[in-house]
Amino acid sequence: MRKSEQPSIDYAEYLQLDQLLNSQHCESSKYGGPAHDEMLFIITHQSYELWFKQILHELHSIHSLFSEQPLLEKNLALISSRLRRIIKIQWVINQQFSILETMTPLDFLEFRDYLIPASGFQSLQFREIERRLGLRNSSGNCPYGRFSETDQQFLKNIETEASLFDYLDKWLARMPFLEFENFSFWQSYQQAVRQMLDSDLQIIRHNPSLTPNEIQQQTQALETTRNKFDCLFDKNLYQHYQKNGEIRLSYQATLSALFIQLYQDEPILQLPFKVINQLMDIDAQLSQWRTKHALMVERMVGSKIGTGGSSGHSYLKSTIESKRIYSDLFNLSTFLIPRSKLPQLPEPLIKQLGFCL
Amino acid sequence: MRKSEQPSIDYAEYLQLDQLLNSQHCESSKYGGPAHDEMLFIITHQSYELWFKQILHELHSIHSLFSEQPLLEKNLALISSRLRRIIKIQWVINQQFSILETMTPLDFLEFRDYLIPASGFQSLQFREIERRLGLRNSSGNCPYGRFSETDQQFLKNIETEASLFDYLDKWLARMPFLEFENFSFWQSYQQAVRQMLDSDLQIIRHNPSLTPNEIQQQTQALETTRNKFDCLFDKNLYQHYQKNGEIRLSYQATLSALFIQLYQDEPILQLPFKVINQLMDIDAQLSQWRTKHALMVERMVGSKIGTGGSSGHSYLKSTIESKRIYSDLFNLSTFLIPRSKLPQLPEPLIKQLGFCL
Amino acid sequence: MRKSEQPSIDYAEYLQLDQLLNSQHCESSKYGGPAHDEMLFIITHQSYELWFKQILHELHSIHSLFSEQPLLEKNLALISSRLRRIIKIQWVINQQFSILETMTPLDFLEFRDYLIPASGFQSLQFREIERRLGLRNSSGNCPYGRFSETDQQFLKNIETEASLFDYLDKWLARMPFLEFENFSFWQSYQQAVRQMLDSDLQIIRHNPSLTPNEIQQQTQALETTRNKFDCLFDKNLYQHYQKNGEIRLSYQATLSALFIQLYQDEPILQLPFKVINQLMDIDAQLSQWRTKHALMVERMVGSKIGTGGSSGHSYLKSTIESKRIYSDLFNLSTFLIPRSKLPQLPEPLIKQLGFCL
Amino acid sequence: MRKSEQPSIDYAEYLQLDQLLNSQHCESSKYGGPAHDEMLFIITHQSYELWFKQILHELHSIHSLFSEQPLLEKNLALISSRLRRIIKIQWVINQQFSILETMTPLDFLEFRDYLIPASGFQSLQFREIERRLGLRNSSGNCPYGRFSETDQQFLKNIETEASLFDYLDKWLARMPFLEFENFSFWQSYQQAVRQMLDSDLQIIRHNPSLTPNEIQQQTQALETTRNKFDCLFDKNLYQHYQKNGEIRLSYQATLSALFIQLYQDEPILQLPFKVINQLMDIDAQLSQWRTKHALMVERMVGSKIGTGGSSGHSYLKSTIESKRIYSDLFNLSTFLIPRSKLPQLPEPLIKQLGFCL
């Protein structure tokens, strides 16, 4: 099956091993004696950078697939398989910390000072990944301080482009199915929720085994739940929270995402459901990356000033939660109702959600 | 080699499989139809509980080995190998979340209401592990609310007993070596640190390539570092922070732990160094358990009220950082100095730190 | 949302912790002193058995879903999500070996003799899983020797029932699409393969950069490839290998599986493609389980007679390869051809393979 | 603490990212269209090569530490910590297969033919690692066929140098302790084994619950065990097996390794015991690497001729077992006897095996 007309290629040349394996230059070798563990430090970070390049390769392709309209089923499958690859890469690089942790803080100290101010982790590609996934630069704080002018400009430009979050939002917002002939998902769902809550209230009130105190408590808890739903049902309220920055996904996209969650078993919704879950996985893995990184920095340098002059692990820890990108998707679970209470979809719609067999 | 006099035993009987494999009773089977995924929910939690029992088995043994005086080298090795086992178990049960995550929130909803108020995670053994490791109940909040009177009493009793943290503190505090004939580790170390800081200051001041502004910045950073060391050198200041609750390890134990970190290469200190690292590993794995658990709860129930009536994942997240047990050990890295600047130990002491070969 | 009419349930009761956590009885405690590590041995195996129960729970459900005709898309998705869960469980229990390996062979020796003849691994559930997945008892050897009469009968009965392999075969065999109006996948594919091989031959023969010797070699290699395809194209030959036991999947099923592989991008084939891959994953994980188990036994007992009287790890190793269940699926890759050479499907068929949008 | 006199360095420059991230050149881009997954293929292999470089970095250092005489305790600790790092790296790169497996065989086919004859895995560094660890080139087969003359010569030269296996053997062989004043470990151990076997025989013969048939079986099993010990006790027999190639470790080294295994609890033997276990871990991880690689190749190309012209996965599978390096260490477990039957070491020797406290 070999294409004999092409010149045969060489493994080492193909992988550019000459270049690759000669890119490790220990600073410690220049000053005094070489520190054995600096090689590990370099190679670990180079391996991260290689994988970051691969993640960006997948993200570029995902962006481009998402930008085509209409989004073909075939392409959504491709998107999903590439998201899956990103998740696998993230998992492996999260495990990679265990290698770097075989270096003790004292060993790190042997070459740490030579690296100043090259932070332990000042990766342009990592910042690009965050932005391409949809992380927004929170106002005020300027995390690009350590990058060159050119790099800062590069990152700022990316922020003006559509992110994966934006593509997701648009794709969800234009999803059909929510209105079908006489059926309105949104109306039926609201009705179902209200019936459920009313019925729950009746059960609480007429439960002979509850004390008056317990009845009051449970009634209050039910009221809290009702309020949460209200903020979904009331578009104005929703948009108020959106302006506040507490919610990011557009109203229409949220409705679609909820529809997908609730009818996840329908054939045509399985892939969209999977994609939504994969985005949460990516977010979760990114959180873990940050947690592990912060923990490692804490272990290595204590509360000392970080190698890049950052205030070290306490800064890192404080940023982990605020850097969640897809928290709106996690929040959707708040609004699920049991399958038994779900509005029945009209038969012709179900057919459309299935294959044409 | 078989001990033929004993009755031969049966695999299934030995492992009590009859009992073990008949301990899964789905609540959903009692009400309406059985929910397929409830079995997974039960078995995942049962597997956790089995492993918790094993962790407690190791912890009991470690406590008992630590309580003997003097602590024999042989026993310290045993302690270390059992800590290692705990870490391996923690790693595996942290991975176990990936199994439970194959259940979607909608699938969970099929049986979630049947479990009220049995929280998704109300494990007495887990609380016991935390206390045996040394977690202290922060004042005010009462995390035992959902446990029975007996269980609450059981947990309170454990808090009156010595924890692994206490054993560690005592063992470190009574470690010899810090004073040896005319050599005082503490004095020599302070001197070395001061020399290092003074020398750094000279370098900054006389660096022609720095702007006055940069000189000022770096001088300030150095001052911050000096202040951190001061809080270690000044016993009163140290004890002030201890009373505040910012530091927990006793002064003497901190000194020993630092000595171990700095002279980690000496044969007799290698095992103590390893044990200190293992305790940090255990702490780190516990943090990860909590992070993963919080994330899973968020995914499952959104911001709805948790199955046990707890306020769900936001409560969980807020507690993760405050539940660190061995943060004092992590902080030690703040006070490391490069090997080249370390006070030279006197020859006879080095001999004592080695084997008698 | 709480169903207040039902009695509230208790975490420990729900999980039957009393029963679960009192099922560990160390034999070593009966004879002489208790061996600390026997607890680990018991709990590790109990954890395995819990997860085996879960795997069987999923397998039963998968069998039942597969047995319905026609197999609804919705149910295939359910099958796939349950296969995925099995794979996750397998991955975790494969990692679990790292826990047991914290026990040294000398520690094992402290209680090993008490377990005779309860083999280190004589799990009825494991054998059931193998059979339900489709492992056939190779003629002659009787691996059930150590089981009780009842258990042997139980396993033999399972072998008379349809296995997952059988369900897969039937499902694939009845898959439509291979013939569509004037289009015959099988004919078009054979033609495409032959064209490709002929073209490769021309390229080799007329390549000026090849020596006569190289031309001969490459021509031979091409002939080998052609022969492999022939054994697929010639139904009689195929069935000859099937009788030999070298192939197990029916001819019709193989054709469908190949079709799925080749047109894996078509929407309706994505899920079938995934299911096929998952079955290979399960097989691969099972192989790894056996490899890891054999290695652990070797480490624990050397070449001594195994605790269950088996001849130990060399027996284990010899069986790993022969226990592959889905090797026919792995072999399909032999017959893939590049997308560019694939016969073009007729437009109406493509439509049928997509959604009705 | 910053060394201000040195020029500040840049993260991207330090890691040579320019060079590193421009080393991915897809062949598929040259011919027809670029295949999206070729990037993954390149980066995965480049990541492997980076980690191989790190493993070699550790191995060089370990060789050098081992070659110093006497081997200082401090250096043995260093050796052990670097072996541990190798194991962690191996674990991570074994997990890395899961990333590459997100590429389907059909996707691979999009660029596979362009790589001929650059085998999927023709890594010079990997061969070097194998040789440095101690893998011997089995006679006859010439696995270097695909390497250039220079590379073949390079590998052959390595084979003439001492491998880690050789260092281990020498280090073990010169270990003291086996003879101490009037105490001879070897004599005492043989005596203990014989007593144990004799006692077992008495128990079998006089066990009233055994049938004559069972007595015969168990007596035979005991005889087999005795024969195995004989091959250890009889130096001539041992050396006969050594010449055969069934055993590789020298007689004296085997005795020391056994002594270490049996008295693993003594302080001074803990580190040697750990090193022995780590070598087995490395061997085991290497086996897993090969198993996973063979499985992946099988999945990708079926039984087709491999990309490098090798006969593919069946060749790979057949070599896995024969490539074990430290099987002699695994076999030691065969000769362990319970702690209760171990010859008591003389008090002064025990003292020597501990610290001088």
C-alpha cells in the first residue's frame, strides 16, 4: 500500500528530534555547577507547551467547524471528538504534576534564582487557550503584565475574536425545536414546574407526621426553590443578572441548553448533550490544573515571592474559582425536573428528533 | 507449604460475599419503578466506605506506632509505608469520581428525592479520618448536625484524643541533633540567613543595570522576605501567630521540621523527610477529594438545595481551603536556603546522622 | 421538592454500613497474631467484588436492551453509556492494583498459608462477567475446578445463554444499508480495494528510484495484502477460518462492522461505531487486568505454587492472549481503505444515514 | 533573594519555545490536503522523546552514582529518588496512549502512507534506555535493522558498557553482612528452609483428615518446592541455569538480594529493599508500555504490515515477555520464608544494621 513515488522519510527527521532534543539549556550550567533537576523543570514545561500547541490545534479546528452555518451533524460529531481529545490531554497533563513533584523544594532552590523573572508558568499559549475557550479578562486586574508588548497585543486581539463560549451561545440560541406547531416547550415546562411545586406544597401541608416547625421549614425551602425558577422564568430578571455578570449565557441559549438537558435521551439531542458535558469537563479539568499548580507552587516556595515575582500560591488560589468559564452550564442542573414530570413532546416532534428509519 | 491441619477455607465465605453482595437495596425499587443508576450510587459509596475503613485501619496502627517511645527507626519505616498506602488509596478513590460522573443529573433525579435526608455524603468514617489526621472543628460551625447523638458523641470523643498532627508535633519537638556540642543549628541558621539577605542587599544596591526605581522595588521585596524570617526567628512573634491560629505547629517542632528539610540528604533524616512529605501528600489528596466532590455536587444538583438539605456545593467549596491540616509543613518552604549557603554540620554530627559502616 | 410522605432515611442504614463494615474477618486473627496487611487483602478483594456486581448490573441491562427488536436509537445510546460506565470501572479497578502492591511479599507470607485453598482470585462474579461478555470456555481445560458443584452449574448455564458477543453479532448481521436500491456496498468496496491494489502495483513497477530487489520485495508485500483481502472477499474461505476458530464473528456481521468503520462519519453510524470501539476498550481493559494480576502474583509468590494451588503466574500469563473476546473487531482495521478511495454512497442513502433536518 | 547581577531571562527563550513549537511539520501538508490528526501523531511522539531524554538524564546520573565505590548511603538515596522519578515518568507516558487512541484507524490512514518507512515507533532513545537498563540483545534477531549505520554503532557501543543491571549485580555481590563473626546467613537460612519443609511433611503425613490420595498430592507438591530450593542451594546447579540463560544475576548477588528481602525491616536494608522494588517497577512499567503499544498498533493497523514494515502487532506481542530485564528479582519471592521462621540475626549485627542512636 506504500506510495513508492515519494521519498522515504526518516523517523528522527520527521519528528525533528535534532532540534527538539537540543532545546534544553540549563541556566545553572552557566553559573557555577549544573543543577541536576533543572533538566526536569525544563522538560516538564516543554512537554506542557507541546500539549498546549495540540490543544490550540484542536480549538482552532473546533472554532472553524462551529463558524459554519448550518452546523452539520457530521461536524458536530467532529467537534465532540476533538473536545474529547482536549479532555484526555488535560487529564494527562494534570497527572504530569506528579513527575515535577519528585523535585524537592531544596532541589528547586539550586537553580530557582537563575530563572528570575521567568515565572514558573508564564505561558502565552496557556493564556491563549483560556481566551479561546472563553475566559474573559476580569476588569481592572491586568494578568498580562509579564508579557512583552507584542504578546500582550496578541492576547488582546484574541479577546476581540469569537471564543468557544460565543460559538456555543450562538449555536444554542439558533437551535430549533423549542416551538413546534402548537407546542411551546417553554410554556409547557413552566407549567410543569409550577404544578410540581404546588403539589409539593400540598404534600408538605397535609403531612401528619411533620411538626408545625418542620412544615414551616419545608415550606420556606420550597419558596427558595420557587424563587430560583422565577429568575429563569422572568426574562427581565434573567437579563438583570446577566448585566450584573452573574449569568453570561444568553436567555435563548439557556432555554435551548435546558431543553437539551431535559430531553437528552432523544437521538438528535444526544450529541448536543454530550458537547455541553464536554465543555463542563474541560472547565473542570482546567480548575484542577489550577488547583494542582497552586498546590505545587505552595509546596515549592511556601509563601515566598514566586519566581516570576507574583505573590505566589495565595494569588493563584484566589483566582481559581473566578476563572470558571462555563458555570452557567453547571447551573442548569438547578432547573431539572424528573422525567416523570416532563411535558410530553408531540409525536411529530419526537419523530423529527430521531432518525428517519 | 500448606498448613494442612487447618480447615480449608472458601473464597466466597472468606470475603463474606453473601453479606457483601446483598447489601444493596435501592430505595427506588420501593417507590414506583427501580432507577437503574441507584445501584451505582450505592456501590460507589459502599466502595468509599470500605476504603475509609482501610484508611482508619492504617491510621490506628500509625497512631499506635507513634505513641511508643522512643520511636524506633524500624517503626518509622512502618509508619511511612502505611502513610504511602493511605496516599495510594486516596488517589484511587479520587479517580472513582469519574465512575459516578457517568450518571447524568437527570438520571440522579430519578431517585434523588427518595434519599432525603440521607445526604449524598454523610459518612461517619470520613469525619473520623479527618479528626484522626488532625482536623480541628472550627469554632461556631457545627458540622455534626446530621449525625445521631451517639455518632456526635463518638466524634467529640475522638477530638479529645491525640491526632496524627499531635503525634507529629511531639515527635518533631523531641528530635535531637539541633544542639550538638558547640554547634547550635538555630544560631548558625539565623546567621546564614542574615548573611544571605545582607549580601542580596549589597548586590541590589550596587547593580549598575538597575534603575533607581527597580532598586527601590527590589529592596522592598527583600524587606518583606526579611520580615517573614523575623516571624520565625522571634519566638514571641511566632507564639503570637500561634495563638491567632495562623500557625499550629509548636515552635520546637517547626525548628526540627526545618532542620529535616534543610539536611534532608543526611541518611538518618531521609525517612523523617519522607514522612513529612507524605503528610503533605495526604493533605493535598484530601483537598482534591473535596474539590472533586464539590464539583460533582455542583454538576448534579446545580445550586439547588443538596440532598441532605445542606446548601450544596457553594458551602462545600467555601470549606475546602479552611480544612487544610498540615499547612504549616507547606509553609516551611518559605524558610529554605540554598544548599550552598547552609551552615556546615560538624563532622561528628554528620557521622551520627549516618549509618555505622 | 422533598417527598415528605415517605419516612426519612438514614445514610448508614441506606448503605447497610453495619453489615458492610463488619464483613472483614482476618484468618490470621484466629491463628496466632493478626497480620496487619490481611485487612488490605480482604478489603481490596471486596472492593473488586462490589465493582464486579456493578459491572454485572450494567451487563444485564445491556443484554436486555439488546434483546429487544428493533433496537431503538434511544436504547443504543443507553447501551453505549452503560458500556462507558463499565470501562470507567475497569480503569479504576486496574489502578487498584497499586494499592495492593504496597504489601510486600514477606507481609503477604504472614497470612498467605491461612487462605489455602481460597485462591487469591477465585471470583464467581468475574467468571460470570467473562461469560456474559462472550468469553468461550476453550475446549479441554476446565477452569471451574475450584468452584462448588452449584457454582460450576451456574457458570455452565450462563454459557448456554446469549452473550454480549452473540447480541452484537445478531445486531450487526441484521443491520440494513449494505444494499440500497442499485447500490451494493459489498461490490463497490471490493472494486475499490482491487483498484487500489492494482494502482499500487503499477506505482511500484514503474518507480525508477527502486532497485529490482526492492521492486520484488514490495510486490510480494502487496501480494500478502491482497491475500488478506481475499480471505474476506471469499465467503467460503472466511467460513473455513470461522470453523477453525480463527474468526468468530459471522460473515454478515463482519460486513456490517466494516461498513460502520468505513462510513463512521455518517450521523447514524456514529453511535454504532462508538459501541464497537467500546467493546474493544472493554476487551483491552480486561487484558490489562489480567496482565496486572499476573504480574502482581509473580511479584508476590515468585514461581511458587499459587495460593489456590494454581501453578501461579506462568499459567496466568499464558492465558492472557487466548482470552481475547473481540479480536475480530480489532482485525477490522486490516481492511480499511483511505476515505479518498471509499466508494461514494448514493445521495438518498446518505440522507437516510443522517437526521431528518 | 534575586541575583540581580545576572541578566533577567525570558520564559519563552528559556524554554526555547520558538524552536520547540516550530518542530511540527506534517507530511500530509506536502501531499494533497493536511490531515488534521497528523499533528497529534507528531506531538505525541515528540512528547515521548522529551520524556525519554529525561529518563536518560536520570539513568546517566544513576550509573555514575553507582560506579563510585563505596556506594554512600546518601548516594543510594539519590539513586532511589531518581528511580522513583523514572517510574513516575513511565506511568505518565503509559497514560499518554489514551490521547493517541482518540485518533481512529481511518483517521490514521489519512496520513499513514506518507510516513513510510518511518515506523510508528523507531526511537533511538528508547533503544538506548532499554540497553542502559540492562536489556540484552537476544542472539540472532537484529532489531536495529531500521537504524542508520551510525545509530547501530551507537547502540552496539552502549551494549559494551556497564548497564544498570550490571551495576546492581556488582553492588549486591559486594554487600557485606552475609557473614558476621560466627554467623553465616547462608547456612542458617538453608537450615531454616529444611526444617520448615520437614515439618510441613510431618504435618501432611499425620493429618487424619486427609485421604491417602490427598497425602500423596501434597507430598508431591512439597517435593516440587524442595527442588526449587535445591537449585538455589546448589551453586553448581545455579550456575548451570545461569549458563542456560534462565538466570542472569550472579550467585553472590542473588544471596544478597535474598538477604535484603528477608530482613527488609532492618533500617540499613530498607533503602536497598526499596531500590530492588523500584527496578521491578521500572520493568513492570516497561512491560505495560509494550503491551499498550502493541494493542494500539493492533487497533490502528489490524494485522496489516506495520508502518515501518515490521510485521506489526503480533511481532510486538511476542517480544513483550522476552524483554523482561529484572525477572530474577521477581523470582526471589519464590524463596521467601515467613518472618517467624527466619534465622535470628546476632545482636551485634542487628546493631550494625541500624543507626548509631
